[in-house]
Amino acid sequence: MNPAIVIAIVALVVLAGVGVIAAARRRDTDLAVGELSRETLRRDRDRQRRTRDAETSAEVARGRSYETAATAPSTEIEKVESAPPVAWTPPDDEMVGVSRRQFFNRSIVGFMILGISGFGTAAISFLWPSGSGGFGSRINFGNVDELKSEIQANNGFLYRPEGRLWITEYPASALPKAESVYSPPELAGMEAGLIALWQTCPHLGCRVPECATSQWFECGCHGSQYNQVGEYKGGPAPRGMDRFAMAVEGGNFVVDTGTIIQGPPLGTNTTGQEAEGPNCVGAAGGH
């Protein structure tokens, strides 16, 4: 017999056996489902009846206790005294009927006023001269002789940022001419051999630097030039460099940076100083 046929027959026999076994298991399962006995049903009914009877008895007891408490006479009555009447005060018209929109509008206006007040206070504080030190106040720059030594060590020019000024030496030989040109607050420093010049150019307000080669002040913005004591030498500036009121107190050089004195007019030349070397910028004829 052909082996393939034998294998097919064996497979069919196996599948038939599996089907018979499965059918038998299904039949056994169906037979396992039965009905409750009468005894079991009777016990369940008795248990449910006892539970209902207990709940009913408990509800009846609670109802009787509530009824007894309600009908029992009160043995103690608390006497409450009434408070005296309070006089009626009419509400404030400003507080009645304030809507959400009014609340926000008033809040915004209040914050704006507060912000403007703070800004104004800060601006006034910045512009108002400070009396405790720094620019706008009287500044003590130290001993006169020590300042002269510092000027010489810095090639003739000493810059002090706290006063926004230059300090240079004023020659004693020029004092006779200076007495006919300058005011007493300026001469007080010149007589001690010093002068305090504001750093700002009188032309358009640029900061004026020194020129080490010419020994002049020379403005890099528009070419204005001044000698070592701030007197006009060339350029579009309308006058010499402005200076501050000065004083000598206990051997110290004190400058009042809150008092600015306009520079000397064009043509003033008390020291006769000419350029001592090449200029740093070319003099301008005007703008």
C-alpha cells in the first residue's frame, strides 16, 4: 500500500478520536448544571424573612424613641435677653454702586499717579545738586602741594572724575594780569598756584582732553583749543573754558562744583603760553 495513503488514514483516525473526546467532555459539562434542592430554597426563604423582621423591629424601636423624646416635658428653659436696637447709619454714597469697571479705572489712575510721582522724585534727585559729595557739591581735593606734585607727575594735567574737572598749575608770574580779569572765587585758587577747569567745551559741550605734545587742551569734536589754564587759543569756541569757584582751607584745595563761572572772553592770555609741540587736532575756524 502507498505510504501516503497510510499516513492520511492515520490522520483521519486521530482527528475522529479527538472529536469524540471533545463531545464527551461537553456532555459532562452540561450534566454538571443542576437545580437547587427544596431544602436549600426553604433555608434561603427563612433567612430572608428573619432579616426583614429584624429591620422592621429596629425601625419601630427608633420611631418610639423619637416619639417619647418629642412628647417629654422640658425640665429647663433658657431665657435669652434681646440686644438693644442699633441706630441705623446710611451707607456712604461713594461706596454704593461701585462697579468692576469703576474699580479698575480708579486703580489704573492711582498706579499712574504713583508711577509719575516716583519718576518725578527720581528726576529731581538726579538734577538737584548733591550737598554731600560728588559733582554739584564742595569737594576737598587734598593738600595743595601734593596736588602740584600729582600734576607734574601727570605731565601737567590732573583729571578728577568725581568733580568732572581738570586741575592744572597757575604760574605765580601771571597773577598781576589775572587780578584784572578774574573774579575773587577764581583768584583764590590761582593765588595758591592751582586752577579747576570744567571738562566741558563751551562750544557744544564735548569733553575736552589734554594734548601732551602741545600742552594745551584740544577738543576733538570741532577743534577748539585752550592753553593750560583754559584760556582760548583757537577754534569755534565762544570763550575760554569754564571754571569753578575755588578756595584754600587749611592747606587743602576745595572746589565748589555747584558754582560754575564762565570762561574768560576771547583774547584773554594772562600766561602767554604758546603750543610747546605739535597740536593733537587742527584748529577750526568755525562751524
